[in-house]
Amino acid sequence: MVNSMKIVVLDGYTLNPGDLSWEPFKALGDFETHDRTPAALTVERACDAEIVLTNKTILGRAEIAALPRLRYIGVLATGYNVVDIEAARERGIPVCNVPEYGTANVAQAAVALLLELTNRDGHHAQTVREGRWTAATDFCYWDFPLVELSGLTLGIVGYGRIGRAVGRIGRAFGMKVLAADGRAEPTGDDVRFVDLDTLFRKSDVVTLHCPLTPETKEIINAARLAQMKPTAFLVNTARGGLVNEADLADALNHDRLAGAGLDVLSVEPPAADNPLLRAKNCIITPHIAWATRNARARLLNVAADNLGAWLRGQPQNVVNAAR
């Protein structure tokens, strides 16, 4: 064992429901994992730990203050909004995330949602299983307009690693690609950078790949939706908070938008009265774009590498480094 520090995982089940090994962490200290931790038990379970790992369990200012032995926080994800990084910085506690592990998976999921919106293969396969084709008068049928992607315009909001991957797939389908990202440098790809107003007006598909920040919160709202073509589709595999869900449901239900494919919602799991659960032409998957076994294995291994690097005095992927 490299060191005797106590390592506690607060919510390990989502990352590792049993098909991966925790051995990379066990080699680094006295390891303990919990499948899930309710808020009331966070401090109790982490109180003896120098090292705490979390995916979605919140480590806010109060929790951090109540953990005097805490020296390191590892986030088992890319997003780190579950940790009060300022409170950790004040204590000299590094917060390390995993910035890249699921690029290919999230891009694949975004395009899968788009293909379901345009081809409706899942729906039509279900009608075949229910006997509708067997009973059909004609040799084929379809319940929704079938949309060809070639020649359409794909608008990408956030042109980082995932946005670029989606753009490559879109171009393979013959789509024209627009991108809006004030921080991105031109890549040499066949992509035209435009402002958000132009992107929303010109795109046949808008796909979101930007972080959730105060500036991007509810970037999809009634005003933005009004700029979109009524034949356009919206895809969101980034963060649910990018979308005003009531505004999107209203646009879908009144045919001001052709459809939406979402892998994320503002509250997860969603409340039963979330308007998108019953909105027209809205396809929702349960935040699984990141969750292939390959991607989860990469995430686990990088998170262990982060911890190992910190133990060697060479911290990496620190999101709250001293300014």
C-alpha cells in the first residue's frame, strides 16, 4: 500500500455498478465505497477520510467545514458543480475532475437522439412488434415525417472536444456545420463560426455542448426558440439547466419546433410534473450519454491517476488551483 490515507467514495454505484474494479484506488490507500450517500450521512461517512471521491453527492461549504481531516476531493465526472470549489480552495484542498473520458460516447448519443428524431426507428420497431405491419394494407407505413440529414444545417453551441466530434459526424452525413463558441479557436474544419442569433435562425438542428454557467443558464428559452425554424430539432446531451423546460414544452406542444432529443434535465431524476415528460415529439433518455463501460473504465482510471499524481506531489486536473 502506497499510503495509509483513508479514501471514501460517497456514491460509487453509478460509475461502477459491479462491472469494473476499484483496484486502482485500493492500491493507493485504505479504501471504502458506498453505492449512494444521502445528504444526512455525507459527513458521517467522510469524517475519517483524508480523500473523498464524489460523483453527484454534494460537498458544499458546510460539509467541507465539517471534515477537518479532508485533504483531497476527487470528482468522478467532468462537471464539478457538486463541490464548493472556493471553500475547498480556502482550505488548500485540491478538487480534481476528469475532463475527458466520454467524448466519443456523448457524440454518439447526441447523434443517436437526432437519428431517432429524424427516422423514428424505435417507434416504428415497436409498432412492428405490436403486429401493426402484419395487419397493414400496404407494404410500408410511417407515422412521422422521415427527414434526410444530408444538406441540412447543424448548429453546434459549444465547439469543444464533444462539439467537434459531433461536427465530424454531421459532416459525414453531408450536413453543413455552424458553430458558436466565443472561446474556440478556428480548427481548419469545414465549419463556419457565427453568433448565436445566426446559428439559431439558420440551423435545422441545434445541439448543445457548452458548460452550464451563469451566462448559459436557460440559453434555450422562449426568445431563442422563437428564432428557430418550426421544422428544426433541438438536442441536449450537455446539462439540463441550459434549457427552460416550460418554454421548450410549450414550443413543442404548439408545433413551433419539430422535436427535441434530451439526455439531461434540470432535476434528475425528474419530478413527475416536469412538462417535458408529456411534451409532443420529445425523446428523453435518462442521462446515459456518458455511461458505456469503456467510458466508465476510462473515468475510473483517470480519477485514480489524479489521486496518484497528487500523492506524488504532482497534482493534475485541478479545477480550483490558487489564482
